[in-house]
Amino acid sequence: MLKINVSEIPFQENSEVSSGNSFEISSRKDKWFVGNEQFDGDITELGLNKFHVLRNNKSYNVEVLEVNAQEKSVHLLINGQHYYTKTKNHLDLLLEGMGLQNSTAQKLNNVKAPMPGLIQSVAVAEGDVISKGDTLLVLVAMKMENVIRSSGSGTVKTLKVAAGETVEKNQVLLEFQ
């Protein structure tokens, strides 16, 4: 199950949205559900990061503008309107229910690839001082550009990859001092 919060403005650090702007997505017996209602729409890929969705006799043109795997957030353009989403998976919800959501923060030592893919560009160099949220690099996976941002502040010690290289999931991309 995923719980997705939606906003028309970007989320700020540690921000939450009202329950009226959230919904749950789950899969049961090869069927998808939005809340408790089975998804009976149609999704067609139109091109790189562009989709057409039909649901409840309504048409939606969806473009994925930015994906941040570390923050579990996505910036979408739906019928010309910007939407920002933050997702919590089953583990996030379990930790939150136990009051442990902040205990997952760790010292920033390195950045690992969240998925296999191709390094499209690197935005930092060794010795650069970066802040939380700064763009580090762009990883292309499954035809989508994933902007990898810093989850904390620090100084880049070592770059382990360069633009044009293929990486595997959990491969160290760069290290911090």
C-alpha cells in the first residue's frame, strides 16, 4: 500500500498536507485500488515521461516533470496544472504509527544509486560544499530522468561516477567528508 499526499505547491521540509489531499493506492489479486475503489481507467504512454489517463469518463494529460527517489516525491503537470506528491510506503507508515519516523535520519556519508540506470549528468565536483536539497546528478532509468538530490549538507570527497556511465542499484555514486 502507498499513501500519497498531493499539493499544488511544493512541499517544504517536514511539511504535511491535510487528509483531504491524500489517498491510498493498493494492489490486490492483480487489481489496483484507489482508496477502496477499483481503478478501472486506462493509462497510455505517449512518450518520454508523458501519459494519457482515462478515468471516470474524464481525460487527463500527465507529464512527469521531476522524480526525487530519496524524498519519495514527484512533480507532475496534469492538464496544465502543477501537482507535487509525496509518497509513504508500508514501512514509512508502520514507522510513523510507532512514532519512529524521525529515527531513520543518518549522517550523510555517501549517495547510492536508488535503481540501475545511466548517469546523464553530474552537477557537483570533488570539494564542492553542498546543502540539503542540492542537485547532485541526474540518473536516467526506465525512460525517466531522476534528479538525485542531497539529503543533507556536506563536502563532496570523491565522485565515483561520470556522465555516460551505467550504474547498478545501491552502487556508491559519491562520498562526502
